Amino acid sequence: MNDENVFGKYLREYREANGLSISGLHRITGVSQPYLSQLESGTKSPSRKTIHKIAAGLTDDLDTETTFSAMYKELLKRAGYNTDWEFIDDIDKEMRNEIETGKNQLNLIEHLTDLKTFLNSDLSIDDNEPDISPTYNGHNLTEDQRKKIMDMVELMYPELKERWKPTRIKRKK
């Protein structure tokens, strides 16, 4: 419970300024009348779910999502919840970047573990790094040398060679 009842006072002032009774606020938010009275008097503290319902009800007839978001954040702040949204947004952005980096690293690993794909391409991790090209004893392999290596692998292991398999056409009897 909030000793200063900042949330309750704000809710009552907002409700009265918009010409709403407790009953009217109940109709648009779905929050019970006794509970709304307890919130306004400060005997109860609202949960995030209740704040969400109230913000949605108060902004239902308004078009923009930003209006709901602003109302929700304001009510959370008045109820004493942490509203350091920039911090949360920064963490979200950082996590998305980490996920993208992980996907890129996984893609690189998959690319490097397939000999045929590796020998047939030049890789660049990012714009600041040099290309990763297949080498042997410190020498970059030319396209012709790469082809010869692939031919040798296919000769040594014919079962690994991709084969063209014609599709069978079933004849009608």
C-alpha cells in the first residue's frame, strides 16, 4: 500500500475531470466498484493487470496506441512501479543484438563445417574484417585448386558425390 496514495488521488482527479463516477469507471474498465473505491482511498494498491485494465478503459475511445502507452506508464508511475523504460528498452535492444550475433555465428559455423560450401566461397564476417578464404600451408587456394580438391574428395569418396537422380514417371496401364 502506498502511504501517500498518489495513485488513488490521481485516479480520482482524472475520473472527476472526465465526468466519470465510480460506476462509470467500472463500466469502461471492468474493475469492480468496491475495488476502485479502495484504490482511490488508498486501502488497496493496484496490480499491473488492474492498471492495464484501467489504462485500456480510459483510452478505449482514443485512436492511438501511444495514448494507451502514455496512460499505462503514468498510472504505473503513480502506483509506485519501476518505470525506467529507457533501461528496459536498452536491455531489449541489447538482447536482440546478441540474438542476431548468435545467429550470424551459427551461420558461419554451418558454412565452415561444410567442405564443399567452404571451398566454393569467400566469407566475410563483417565489413571491418578481411575475407576468410580457404588456405593450405598459409597460401590462399585459387578457384582451380579448390575445384581440384573437391574432385579428389569425390574420387576418394564417391558415395558422398551428389548424383542426379531422374524422377520416374509412372505410366498409366
